[in-house]
Amino acid sequence: MAKSKREAQLTVEQVKSPIGRPADQRTTLIGLRLNKIGRRSHLPDTPAVRGMIAKVAHLVRIVDNA
């Protein structure tokens, strides 16, 4: 059965470098498909993704909440 409802998406942009940060924060950025400053990633708005963003909130910003 096809989904008739479009899933909510988040656009996240990396604004700071993970240099000098713990390894788990670096791997979280990679999990969010971010690894360079200025790179953007479109992700589904799920509790798991929200938790990952909260873990590295000081390194990223939410650009668009569509």
C-alpha cells in the first residue's frame, strides 16, 4: 500500500567543526550525513533523528522544517 501522506522532513546544516570533540559526536555527524562545515542534509523528522540533532546541537542548525 502506497503512502498517501508525505513524511515531514528536516534540513540540517553543519555550522561548526567537530575538531576537538568526542568521537561519539563525530560519528553522530556522520550518521546525519554531515562532515564538513556548510554541508546540508535532508532527513526525516523522527524521534531518532531529533535525538541525534540534540546530541550535536552546538555543531548544527535546523535550516528548514518542512
